[in-house]
Amino acid sequence: MDQAIAPLAETTTRTGLRPDILSPMETLAQSISTIAPTTTPTMTIPLVFVLAGNGTWLAYLLATAAILLMALCISRFARYTSCSGSLYTYATSSLPPAVSGIAGWALLLAYIATGASVSGGFINYANVFLISILGRPAPTAILALLCVGASTFIAYRDVQISIRLMLWIEAISVALIAIVLALLLWHNGLHLDPAQISLRNVTPSGVRLGVVLALFSFVGFESATTLGVEAANPLRTIPRAVIQSAICTGLFFILCAYLETLGMHTAHQDLGQSTAPMRVLASLAGVGILGPFIDLGALVSMFACTLACITAAARVLMRMGHNGLVHTTFANAHHKNATPASAVLATGLFTALPVTILALRGVAGADIYGWMGSLAVYGFITTYGLAAIALPVYLKRNHHLTTGGLSLSIAGALAMILALAGTLYPVPERPYNWLPYVYLAYILCGSTWFIFSTRRHA
């Protein structure tokens, strides 16, 4: 295996993080938990179905192909370097400082907005679960603070405890969904669904918009790269974790999209209008008793994803502190816990603010999930695209550039450009049409801060 390249190597002394404590499975768990695969069949697939209908499975197939391209690009970086800054550091290694600064701000927003989004999902499923048991919902703002506050505490306390917790949460949740889908398939017999195979009533524009929304199911698949210091044998385990997370979750999502659409057709219900589709499918499969457990699994999975996002965002913020893009306070690790304590507290606060404010204004948890998730997509698309552009520059500078690497970079960048175009046209309805402007204003503020801090230290 090629040796790590010195300029991007990161020492334990510099970061203060605990080295080599996470096994390959725990490293993979970081990416899997940030993806939060349980949230896709319970919340995202119904949203994609509204756009793509019987082409929902195709939207996920195309989204999986796009994400796999990016996984291959990112894994090429991860083969040669390990650090706590993830894609931000990869962009910093090859692109001009102003551009790499945009990557840092974009990735930070992406993780924080994703954390806020799944906190909205936590609110939604917490109240679904509470209504089914107690007959009444809980105050949404309190649920938001509970989710983000507990996640922040665990991320502040011990990264290994948080990773192991996320691993078990997702494993149990995905296993329950897999059982329902397997029983559903057995109950209905092994046959193809003509409506889905023939793409009945499916339009190209619907599939295209569905692909963009389906991409949100995968965001954070690269977050294992934020554990470069803490992962054991990172130059081997992190590239594998990135590719494995993309492939495994992609196949799971395609299967879920197909079987959920098939099952809801059989149940004569509209998948796009269902608030708890897995509960309906569990009853259809003859295991209705699993429905509440799947709802509970979705609830806990939302919490695990919030935890994973805060864990990843804090390490990006820590790296930005090392590079002088934010105050150096965020570059310090806790002397006892060996976690980026100040960065964890800051990212926890910024995750809690939007979801709590929206909850206090009466916005439903499902809407918070959709709004903040759509905002996060802009950050991820920006960072993924910049990483793809930076890849050939980095490889050429270090004498590793090949035709395959260049082709991979071009394909990845084009995939992200097409994805970005899909978010802008046709113009979405309010408030989604305002999100590009919110994101652009945020990036302009970050760029202005970069210019100001550069001149101040000149």
C-alpha cells in the first residue's frame, strides 16, 4: 500500500484525540449512522414516491450510481491520508485557500443541517410513538432539545461509546425492517411488479427530481473520513468504510423502494401520503406486532444520526480551527475525554437552534426534516463536487494520477453538477425555493470571514 503523504498526515499530539481506538466495524458505523438507513424507508422513500411514483426504485438506482462515483473519488484520497477534517482537508490539499474555505463552510453546514433535519424526524416519530401509547403528543421543542442535548453530551463524553451505541441502534433497526420486507415478499410471492418494471405513469422530470431527493438518503456516507486519527489502520479501514457504506445502503434503499411501493399497492394505500408506512407493511406481512418496534427503531435511529452528525461536524470544525478559519478555541481537544469538546458544544448548539425555533413556531417534525434536509444537500453537493475537482490535482502533485483517476474525477464532478441543477430547476415550491438563497448567503458570509481573517493575519 502507498505510504501516507506527509503534508496531510495529522499527529495525535497536534489534535489531542485518542488514536487507533476504533475498529473497522466501528469506523464503518460512523458512516452508516450518519446515513441513518432506517430513516429512508420510514420517511424519505415516501417523499421520493410523491415525485417519481413507480420509478422510485429507479431514482434510488441512479442516486446509488452517483454516490458510488463519489465514494470512489473520496476513497482515493483516503488511501493516502488520514485526518480529522474529512473532505475539507482533501480540498485544502489541492485547491486555492479561498475555494477550500468554501468546502469547509459547506461541509460544516451540511452536517449541522442534517443533524437538525433528523432531529425533526425524531420529533415526528416520537409523537407517532407517544400518540399510539399515551394518546397525546409531547411538546415538539422539548423533544428537539432532548434529542440534540443527549447527542451532544455523548459526543462530548467519549467517541468510542457513541460509535458503539450508533452501531447497535442501526443494526437492530435495519434488521427489523429487513424482517418485515422479507415476510412481505414471501407473503406476496416471488413475482415482479409490472407497474414498477414498466415505469407506469412515470415522467423523466419526476425521476430526475426524485434522484435529487434520494441523494439525501446517502448524505454523510463519507463521514468515516472524519475519524482519521481515531480509526485503527485508517489508510485501509476508512476507504473500505466509505465504499462499503455506499454500496450496502444503496442496495438496501433500492430494495426498500421497490418492496414498499409493491406493498402499498397491495394494501391499496398511497405511499406518498403515509406517515408510518412500515407499520402498514408490517400488518400486511402478518407481523403487525413489529410495527411499533419499527417506529421505535426509526425514532432511535434519528437520534443516532443526530449523534453521528454532531460527531462529524465537530471534527470538521476542529480542523477549521487548526487552519485558522475559525477561532483556535475550536482546535483544542478535552484533556480527559480526548474529544473536540468546544467544537462539539458549538455544533450541538447550532444544530439545536434551527430545529427548536421551527418547532416553537409550530412547524411539524416532517416539515423540519424536509426543509433542513434539502438545505443540507446543497452543502454536500458543493463539498463532493470540490473534492472531485481536487482529486486529479492532488494525485498529479503526488505522482499518482492515472487516466482512470482523471475519468473518475470528471464523472463525479458532472454527477454533482447535474444533481445541483436538479435542485434548482424546475423551481420548487415555497419554502424550498428560498433555500438556495439561504445557502448562498451563508457561503458568502463564510467567504467574507475568510477574507477578513486573512487580511487580519497578513
